[in-house]
Amino acid sequence: MQSNFSTRLSERLREKLHVGIIMDGNGRWATRRGLSRLRGHEAGVEAIRRIVEAAPDQGIGTLTLYAFSTDNWRRPRTEVSALMGLLRFYLANEVQSLVRNGVRLHVIGRRDRLPDGIADAISRAEAATAAGETLHLRIAVDYSARDAILNAAVKLAGIAAPSRELFSDLVTGERGLRDVDLIIRTSGEKRLSDFLLWEGAYAELHFTERMWPEFDAADLTEALASFHRRERRFGGLQALSLEPAPSL
Ligand code: IPE
Ligand code: IPE
Ligand code: MG
């Protein structure tokens, strides 16, 4: 079950880049320092703060962060509850600063399996930040791109002449979300792990050895510089600055 539609993004934000980040390596970062994995996840929250603050100045209008996948329920119960505790803490403590910085929050993924009170805290945080116009921050929690596509297909069944745009809105849970321009994955892993499979169809990919807790504004600048050096052709023969119309 995906979350309800949020209102359509402003054109100003849609014109800016959509970057997705697979925030990986918290555990390894911590264990290499003789710390518990939980300390790595805590440091990961600090990295989220840094990157959310840095993103608008780097031409990013939409930022989708992969925080917890549906497959992450496979981890030991203690680690899962520590991660849920951090999510609760983030929602309780971050909203004021998100509002102050013009960040509009939207959490994607399932909400019905989260521990008590978190779904309500998400709805409150989304309502409180709904007017944000500087950055659209999407956090993926209990998220699976394949489930998002499957759920959209189920919702679409029975609709005559469905369009790609409508299907996109159902997959992303947003009206008119911009396709993902760039997906960054930290920690040296080179896979998508079920992240943004539909909206990332033409995303450029950037893999870095940096662990998520040490990722900073300079690393984001480097990822974007590499992105701007790429030639995006969308199936054509020359560089295009915008994706082709879905009906093309
Ligand atoms: C990413 O770091 C955070 C989540 C998946 C929740 P990991 O916890 O996957 O860190 P590694 O990959 O074990 O180092
Ligand atoms: C992907 O990282 C999910 C998040 C970053 C939230 P994982 O660490 O769970 O992915 P795999 O298991 O290495 O593919
Ligand atoms: Mg990992």
C-alpha cells in the first residue's frame, strides 16, 4: 500500500534536478571503527541533515532518500527497532528545521507495518511541511520499487486507455513527479536494491566508495559534477537536456 497522492509539485521545483540516494554503508562505517551498527545509523542521520541542507544550492529540487527497504525487515529485530527509533526521533525533532528551510517532506512506501504512532507522525510532518518550496524531500521507508509498480498496476486495472503519466502518478504516489536524473549509491556497492526502478529508467548512476555517514556536501558536488559531464541521449543520437515526452 503506497501513501496517498501529495499535491502537485510547483514548476519551480520540477525544473530542478531529482536526485535519489541509496544511503548505504552505515554498518560497515561503524564496525570498522569498533562501534555498534546503531552508532553508524545515528551518524547516518547526521549525514541526512548535511545533505538536505546542501541540496537546494546544488540545483536539486527533489531528493529521494532510501532509508529502509521492505527487505530490511530481514535484519535482526534489535537493529530494525533501532532504525525505527531513529525514524521516530527524526520525525519528532526535524520538522521545525525542515519548515524553516522550506523543505516539503513526503514519505513513500508502506505505512501499515511501521511501529505504533509512526504513521501518524509521518502524516503530521507531511502536513506541517506541505508549503515548502525550496526542496521536495522524499524519504523511502518500508519501500520496494517492485511493490510500488505492482500496486500501481492493480490500481490501474479496469481503467480504459491508461496513460504512462497516470501510471507514473500511481507508482510514485505524486502528481507529475520529475523522473530521477541521478541515483547515487555510497559504500562501493553497485546495485539498485529495488530502488526507483520505474522513475529511474533513464537515471545516471554514480557509485562512490564513501560510506554514507561520511558523505558530505563536497561528495554531493562531485557526484553532480560527474552527472553534468554525462551526455544524456534518451535513446536518440544527441544530448537532450530534458527527457522526451512519455508518449514519444
Ligand atoms: C544503510 O546502511 C542503512 C540501511 C540499509 C537501513 P547499512 O546498514 O546497509 O550498512 P552496511 O551495508 O551493513 O554497511
Ligand atoms: C539498500 O541497502 C537499502 C537502503 C539503503 C535503505 P541494503 O544494504 O539493504 O542493500 P543490499 O542488501 O546490500 O542490497
Ligand atoms: Mg547495506
